[in-house]
Amino acid sequence: MEDVTNLPFRLIAKRIGGPGLMFTEFVSAMAIHYGAVKTFRKMRIDPLERPLGIQIFGGEPDVMAETARIAEEMGADLVDINMGCWVPKVCKTGSGAALLKDPELAEAIVASVVQAVKVPVTVKVRAGWDFSLFAAPELARRFEGAGAQMLTLHARFAKQGFEGEADWRLIEDLRKAVSVPLIGNGDVKTPEDAVRMLRETGCDGVMVGRAAISNPWALARIRCAMTGETYPPDPTISDRIAVAMEHLRKMVACEADVSSFEEAQETAGFADAELRACRALRGQIPLYIKGEFGASQIRDRLTRCSTVSEYEDILLSLSLALTLR
């Protein structure tokens, strides 16, 4: 969820979807080690989004421990170690899912992080590097022994990326191998998916990723299905556009390093912050209106917007057109 689960997205997801636990974008331990300002900004926490885990990745135990301590100092309620990212630029550094091929190093990293902080340490893994080895049970036992307090399994192998279907039987098998809480992940798109994953695998919770992008209402429905609450009403097109604009304005404020869009407008660097925010959300804003009549016709226009006003004019025109239909 790189470039997705930033602070503006999380605040909206928490307010509308009410998830029990959220995580930051993953944070490069090596970048933190070398003082990268942009990476430090990924670790900012707002009290409204708690409980929150800061997710870190890296291939060196001492550097991971250092970053975990910084995450704790910045207010993380837990530190999550990413051993599931399959993207080549991450794996070629020996980080992410590449650690699935080196159980001793993976265990050493978990142990080092556990010893470095007082908050709980959790680990997210994939089933293994490729289909030749279901590595998760051995790794999970190692991590539990090293002090990890929760595990999350994305039920695909690293080599799959997001291709094919997640094999939830792998979650069921891993549930039998460890005693710490286990979170299932992979292809949970609907409330029914979440309930079925819990029933079929015995996992203790469900992680939702891609299905929540620009759709916090999906999180709300999934949560209600799991808790037995009444489903909230479906959002109207006006609701979707209002939240899309809220997301955009929060993103501008985040880029300007202030607390509100109005404050951002008063800063000397507003134009640059606005442009960065608008570019960052070009792929996400169109998803807020996906499926609405006429949405496909304005998608290209939305992906070229460079100001908040441009986005607003296009979206409000769509809303008006739909109202008059």
C-alpha cells in the first residue's frame, strides 16, 4: 500500500470505516538510518487514528532495531516488520519477501527489533518465495519464538505478486502452526469475503488492502459484517465526491506540513505542495467515482489535474449532471 496508506488516507479510513487497527506505508529502515526527511514524514501519527502500527522494512538487524526505536519514540502503538513485499526494488536489497529465503536472517531481524522496543512487534509475511516451498509455518514458529506477538499472512507466494487467487488454505494451515494471533490477508473485497475467511481459516482477524483504496465505505461494511452491526447506507455520489475532495485537501496540508488546507494556502510553498498532492492522487481520486454513470468519460481529465480547483470543477460538474439525469 505504498503511496496509499499515508496520514490523510488513514484519517478518512478511520472516520468512515472504523477499522480496529491500521498501518502506515512501509518505512525503509535504511532511509531512516541516513536521515531521509521524506521517509521520516511517513511516520507521523495523529491521535485520531490510533491504534496504529508503523511498518518497517530492511535487511540488517541493527538498522531495523534502530528504526524500530525511532518508530516507538514517534508514538507507534506497535512495530510491524514487512516480509511480504515482492516488488523487485525492495527484494534486491535483501528486504521484504526476499527474507523468506533466509530464515536465519529473518529470525535475527525479528529478535533484534523485539529487543529494541517495549511496544508489541508483529510480522507480515507471504506464504513463501515460490510454489516450491510453503515457508510460512517454519518462519512463523521462529518469529513466535523470537517474541513476535502477531503474524499476518498474505496467502500468496512472493513470485505471484497479486496474480492468481489467494489460497486461504495456507492461512488455515498456518493457524495450526502458531499460537499467537494470526491475521488473514488476500482477496478480501466484500463483507462476505471477510466472514468466510474467518470461518474457513480460523484466523483471528482480517486485513483489507486494495479493496479499501478510495473506498473507506467498504471497510465500514466489512467491519459491520464481522461485528454483527447494521450496515451503514451506501454513499451517494455527493458523499463520494465530498470525501474525495477532503482527501485531496488533507493531502495538500500533509505536503505543506501543516494541519489544514486553509493553513497550507497561507504558506509560501503552497503551490508546490498543491501540485505534489494533486499528482500523488491522480490514480486514486478517479476511484472514488468508479462505476458512476459518466465516470469513465472524465477519468482522463482527472488524471491530468494539477490544482484542487481543477479536481473540484470536474467532480462537481459530474455530480450536477447525475442530479439532473
